[in-house]
Amino acid sequence: MLSPVDFIQDLLNPDLRFLPKALVIAVMSSVVCGVIGCYVVLRGMAFIGDAVAHAVFPGLAVAFVIQGNLVLGGAVAGVLTAILVAVFSQNRRIKEDSIIGVFFVAAFALGIVIISMSPGYSGSLQQFLFGSITGIPDEDLYTVAITGVVLLLVLFLFHKEFVAVTLDREMARATGIPVFVLDLLLYVMVAIAIVISIQTIGNILVLALLITPAAAARLLTDRLAVMMLLAPIIGGLSALVGMYVSWSFDLPVGGMIVLVATVVFLLAWFFAPRHGLLARRLRSRTSEERTPMPSTLASGEHVPETPVILPSPPRASEQEKTT
């Protein structure tokens, strides 16, 4: 296995300029997805992440066919799909997951049709689906950095409103908070966060970057502020370790990043100090030991746990006292 020192030397090697660019983009994408993923996990919106990840595919396909910017093409398609989902979801006769299912399958099918029209699309299709660390242009590095900062700034400005909608939509609507606008804004931010992550981790695996670090952080804390701090840390470290392992053993970088994040989630599932499986079983066992077992008589009848209060003897009347 490649030592950490050798990995650092490769990062500084001018002949491997694509490697530090890929690492920076992977870490930045993981941080942004980790923060936004907290809202996605708390609101149970994992399906919208999957939908947007597939919906950006026709934009990527169009950008590839016309030799345009892949990030811009994917962003346009993802944002358009997010807007359509937000608008159509206002009709409560059809639930949100059904609307999402309709649009993301249609968008993915459209992407396949578009990219099939281009000669030699097979290799490019694999790059879209599974990511690539060798073909990231310099301008994408600045695009991801600027976009990530803008997304985090928007989340900071509307944090209280997002939390209010997450906790109780009807109460937020009753207090005058524009729930539809916030839903639309969150969908668009999810779409953009996914787009800036696709080139490194791929279209299929990008959902894990959005959900897994936030889910692991959810197991480690009950406080939203701490969760939003832990999730990007877990995502960034997963990107760093995943990149290191993939470079050491010549493995797909996107797959390794997801696997490292999944390992962190499993560790949190078992060993989280309060919500982990071991902690829950320990509390259950402790409560059982503290619960007194009911005493039994020889005949098998239960002895009452509460003390029995015998009736007081009747007081003697005044006439009896005089006699």
C-alpha cells in the first residue's frame, strides 16, 4: 500500500496535476453535500436527491454532444427538474415521491437518448455514471469553489426558515413563512450540490455523498448545529481517505469515497455514544437490572409490592369508656 508520505509526494508532483485538483474538488463537494444533506436527512428527502442525480444526466449529455461545459449543462437540467418537482408537488392528490419518480425516470431516459446520438458515447457514459479524476479541467475547480461558497452562504442566511419548515410545515405556513419558495430553494441547492460532485464521484454514487455523512452525523448528536458541523467533516475525511486508498490500489475513486463514508456510518450505527446499537442495548440491560422482580409465594401467588395497610380497630364509644 502506498504510504501517506508517497501520496503527498504524488500530490506535489507536477506531472500528476490532475490528482490534487480531483482531491480538492472531492473534498469541497463532500463538505457542501454534507451540510445540505443535513436538511435532506431531517426532512426525509433522500428520494429527491436520487431524482436530481438522475435528472442532471440529460444536461450532461447535451453539454457533451455540443462540447459545452458539463457543470453548467448538468446544473440547468437539475434546476429545471427541481422546479418541476416543487411545482407539481403542490397538488396533494399525488404525493411528492410519485412526482419525483415520474420526472427523474423521464429525465434519465432523455439523457440516454441524447447521448446515444453521439459517436463513441460508451466511454463518456461510463465517465458520467461512475466519475473520473483524470478529466477535470481547471475552470471546474473554480466553479466548484465559488458555487460551494454561494450555497453555504444561502444556507446560512435562510437557516432558521429551513429549520422551521423541517420541524413543522403547517406551523411554518401558518406563521407566514413561504414554504413553497423554501422548498424550491432547497431543491435547487440540492441539484447544484449534486452537479458539482458528479465529475469526481459519478452520477450513480453521488446520492451517498449527500446522505451518508449526514446520516452518520445524525446518529452521533441530537443538536442540529453539531450535526451540520460533523457531516461535512465526515464527508471531507471520506473523500480524502477514499482518494488515498483508490490511488494506492488503482481502484475507482468514487466507489472508495462512498465505501469509506459507509464504514463511518456503520461505526456510528454500532458505537454512537447515545444512539448506537451497543449504547441502546446497554441502557436496556441496565433498566432491566434496576427493575425489581416480583416476589412470589411458595404457592406461586404474587406478593403485592405496595405495603398492605390494615384497618384501624374501631374506637370505643364514650359510653363504653365510662363503663
